[in-house]
Amino acid sequence: MQYFSVETASNQAAKTAQQAPWIIPYLIPLQFLLVGPGEELLFRGIVQGTLREHFGKWSSILLASAAFAPAHILALTGSLQAALASIAVLFVPSIVFGYVYERTGNLAAPILLHGCYNATIFTLMYVAAKYAPQGASGLLGVGFGL
């Protein structure tokens, strides 16, 4: 998005992390214990699973992703255009999570992948905030769907 000069919204968790980087190491395990399992049980287990019964595999992945990405709007701050750009960014990993679920037939796989994805983002935020706080705002701007 930065390459195309498209503004993305900030994520509330990212703003908190930037203001108080000490909290980030506590947020990382939560990605594996709460966020990954909660979001994947809902969007893959319930939404995608139900949609698959009516629309098939690929349609269910796309429709569940179309529900997953905008669900994060409550955590985003910024203009409507920036929020829409962030939602578009979130759509991509959601498709990957959905595909992994369909490929493995096991919710544990997208739960673990989602936790790893978010934990990696938080780790990058921590490194940026701790070692390059002036340059951290670009990384923290998108929030990557946390």
C-alpha cells in the first residue's frame, strides 16, 4: 500500500503498542490463545463451514473472507478510505486462512497460522518500537488486521 501511496487505517492495538511497547510481549501469546482461535472458530468453523454447504469450497472461502475483513473495522481508526484500504489488505490473509482450512479439513491449522501471523506482526512492532521508534509508525500504520 505504501508503494502505491495508499493511506491505510491505524489499528487500535498498534497504536497502544506504539505508545506502550512494553505491553507487546504480553499480547503475543494472546494471539495464539484467544485471537487466532476465536476468529478462526467463528469465520472458518461457523461462517465458512456453513457457506460451504450452500456455495461450495471457493465461494465459501471468498464469502467468509468478505465477512472477516470488514469485521475488523471497529478496531481501525482513520478515514473511510483508509479503513477500506486496510480491509482490502486483511482480505488476503483471510483467503489464505480459509484455503488452509479447506485443504487440511482441520481448524487447528488456520488457528495456528493466524496466531503465527499476528504474533509475527506484533514481534515486528516490538522490534520497530524498541529499536527504531521514529520509523515504527509506517509499520504500525496498517496494523495488519490485528
